Amino acid sequence: MDQMRGYFLRRRGAISVVGLVAIALFTAHALSSLVFSVLGLAPSSPQWGLALTLGSFLAIAGAAAGLQSRLPQRLARLISGAFSVALLGFYTVGQLTGQQAVWAITGAVLGLMVGGGLGFVSGSGFWRVAIALTSGLCAYGAAFGFGSWTLAAIGVQRWGLALGLGLLTGLYLWFTRQALGMAYRQWCDRAK
């Protein structure tokens, strides 16, 4: 009986690893597509609102994930889960509907509710690790965006803006480290 239990626990662990790798790859692809699509936009562009919305969602998800050790755990998971899954919902539904804005926004709203629900109810286990992982990748996406905008500000010699964006880049790299460290610790706790 103990051999069967050990076999199923090892198999469940392997399936969880495959699931987390798939989630990480999909999240990285979705976020890179979204971030690269708005990097070249200027405030005068008609899509500038999209850049601000994307940056806000990445910043909120990344900050909540990076501050998990300083915020109430459930609140941090709720916020980071809601905003990171909202981004994934926006991307997925937008791609499935041929990038129709109304449907993409609907996907973001549904992702906000699903991610918030998962973040709120996940006490431990797979979904808690998955939310920490996706939120950490959101923090990295925000750091990448801020870093790119820092280089653009340096290029036009806007030193104050470059300094502010550079500090945000460093902060979000720290948030990324915190969030991915939290995902690792939660995975280790889950394996015990």
C-alpha cells in the first residue's frame, strides 16, 4: 500500500511540475507579446491607453506579488492573482477573437474574477504556486517595460524621468526576485 501511495505522490508531483512549466511558458509568451506590442507607443498614439492599462496591471500584479511578505497573505494573493490572470485573459481572448478589443476586455474582466477567486481561496498547493509564479513574471514584465522606457528617456536626455524609471526598474527586479522566491518556498512547502 505504501508503494502505491509513493507512486501516486511522485506521479502527481511530476504532473504538477509539467503544469507549472506550461503555465510559466504561456505567461512568458503572453506577457512578452503584450509588452513588445506597446513598447514603441508614444503618448500621442491612439493606443496609448492600452500601454497605460498594461503597465498598470503589470505594476499592480508585480507589486502585490513582491510585497507578499509585507502584506496580509490572502490580500496579496487576491490582488496578484486577479491582475496577473486578467492580463492572461486579455491576451488569450484577444488572440482567440482576432484582437477585438471588446472581447479582449471581457477576457480581462473574467480573468480578474477567476484570478482573484483563485488567489483568495488557494490556501496551499498548486494554484498558490501558480499564482506566485505568474505574478513574478508580471513583475519581470513591468521591470522590462520600465527598463526599456528608461533607455528611451536617456536617449532624449530626460534625466529626471530616466532616473525615476531606472529606480522603478530596480524596484520591480527586486519584486520579481521576491515573488519567484515566494513561489519556490511555496513549492517546497507543498512538497513536504
